[in-house]
Amino acid sequence: FNINFNIFIRTLFITFSFLWVTYLGSKLGEDYLAVNTILMQFIIFAAFFLDAYAFSTEGIVGFTIGRRNKISFLSVVKNSIQISFFTALIISVLYLTFFKNIINLITDIEILRFISYKYIFWIIVIPPLASFCYQLDGIFIGASQTQEMRNAMIVSVLCFIGISIYLTQHFDNHGIWFSLMLFMILRALTLQFYFKKILRKF
């Protein structure tokens, strides 16, 4: 019950963070809201692929902890993070290569196409950086350290809200995407802070 409750709270906060991006976009105007909604689908699409590694890692991490095999655990952590990161790089390269054609298929509204080109940088940069927090989520769930994962998410979201308000005021829509990138980095850093608690299991 505790594990699932912690995951539930964590999910509420991460859902709120994406709704917050939508809210900030709506404050800038309908065009930005529409563009951000389109571009966010690329972030979510990448997350589907990267979360697959996190899901598969959960069971393996639990198995290595159950056997008190620290060497295998560290190997799983290293290999899973590396393969997730390199997959994210491939996704970013594909986005960079095919973005123009994808946007043309999605919409024929000139202003949306024009504005979206200005923010393609963010959907290329974010997936590789976000791969670390996605993978660490799977590692923490596999280790049953969901309380720490919950706390890390709460801290990250609260920091994200403050950062996003400041950056949006000064950099408009680029500020929203920059703050989202920082949010992904914060998630990884806060989880890294708690990582030593997993090592105490061995």
C-alpha cells in the first residue's frame, strides 16, 4: 500500500507539471498554446520508448537487490542508463532529420509551422537529458525506494514552478521549454541524491 501510495503521489505531481506547461503556454496566447501542445507530443512519444527501459529495469534491479549482489546491481544501473541515453540520442537525431516533414503533416497553419520551428531545439535536447530521470525512476521503483522517489518529485516540481514563472516572464515561450529541461535535470539530481539509500541494501 505504501509503495503504491507513494507512486500515486509522485504521478499526481508529474501530471501537474505537464499541466503547468500548458497553463503557462495559454498565458502567452493561443498560438503558443497550440505549438506547445504539438511539440509536447514529441516529448511524450520519446518518453514511451525510454520508459520501456525503466520498466524492464525494475524487475532486474529487484532481483539483484534480493540476491544482495551489488556488482550485478551496479552493472544493471550503468548499462540501463547508457542504453536509455543512446536511444534518446537516436530519437533526437530522428526528430532533427524528419521534423520539417512531421510538422507539415500535422498542420498546414502557417503561423503554427513558423513558431514551432523556433522551438525545435528543445525537443531535440530534452529527450537525452530526460533519459536519466526516466531510468532512475525505474531503478528506484525496482528497489522499492518509492518514498525517496516521491520526495524527489515533490522537490523538483516545486522548484520547477518557481523557475518556470521567472523564466517565462523574461524569455516567453523559450522560458517554458528551458524550465522544462531544468525540471528533467532536477528530477535526475534529486534522485541521485537519494541513490546512496539503495546502496545501503547491500
